[in-house]
Amino acid sequence: MKSINLDHLTEEQLAAALDQKRKSKESKKAEARRLYRKAKETFCEDTAEKFDNLHKLLKALKEATCSSAQELYNQMYALDNKEPKPTKSFTVKNQDDTIKIVIDRQERFEFTDEAVVHINAIRDIFKAKFSERNKGMYSILDGLLVKNSKMEYDPKLLAKARRQVRDLGDTELINEFDKLDECQHVTGSALYSRLYRRSKDGKWQDISLQFSAL
């Protein structure tokens, strides 16, 4: 690079040189920023397109799998001149027992506004009966049933605990849990399909399509 003797430059020339250097630096920075933004846009658009395509493929795969499995389920009964038995879940296996497809229909539940009354009653009963006996264990129990930072109980977890509560034989608790269960109603259902392969050690391995399992 050719050196410049600054002593030979006038103040105007020196100022012009510094200004040119500043503009060159800003121009390079602006170009780098432009290239970054272009790369980011390209990445976002390409990735979105891939996700959209995979979403369509997976949706089509699910629909085709569930439809074909249902046809086979119906044919299984038709071969014996019987009506297919209504079921929420069934399995289709290959002859070698190395592949199985599970079709599962799960109901969606929601709780009415009145559920909070019984949830709070259950919480008060738990606190009154168990907090003084063993505060450590009560804190663990209370923490497991809490669903958010507002310290609200999770209705779904309470619904699952209903059977265990009956084993306790506590009439007051059972009564509140029964009322909570009455606040639960079906809002719809979702159809799922899962495929498993039998591994070399004889265990069924879930061929998951979830990112978290990859």
C-alpha cells in the first residue's frame, strides 16, 4: 500500500481524505448490513416454505394413514360378517409383528367457570388437613398441582387425582372432586396416528415425527 506523507497535505486535503475514509467505512458497513438482511430474508422464506411443505405432507400422511387403517379395521369385522365395534383406539400390525400402527381418538375437555369454586375448596381442604402435619410434603403436593405463577391449581391434574382421593375415603374431598368432575365437558376430539417398529431386542420403538424426538 502506497504511503502518504501527511506533512505535504493541506488541512483541506487532510479533511477530505479523512472524510473519504469515513465514507468508505460506512459504505462497507452498509453493504455488510444489506447482505445480512438479504441472507436473513432468504433463510426465513426458504425455511417457511420447507415447513409449509412438510406440514402439508404430514397432514396428508395422517389423513391417509387413519383412513386406510379404519378401512382395514372395518374389513376385519366384515370378514366374519360382523359390524365393526365402535372404539376410540385400535391397532393394525403386519404379519411379522414388526410394525404396528396405532389409531387413537382423544376427547378434548374444558372446565366451566364454576370449576374454580371447587378447585379453591379442594385447595383449602388440602391446606387444612395436611399443611400442619408435614409442611414439606404439603409444599411439594401444592407445587405439583399449581399450573402457573398465579398459584392456580391445574384442573386436569385434579381430575386425574380423583381416583386416589376416593382411596383416601375423605367424604369432604370426594364431594368437591365429584363437583369438579361435573364441571368438565367435552368440546371436541382429535385423531392421532403413531407408528412403531420392533427393534432387534424385541421392543417397540416409536417412529416419532416430533422435532423433540429427532
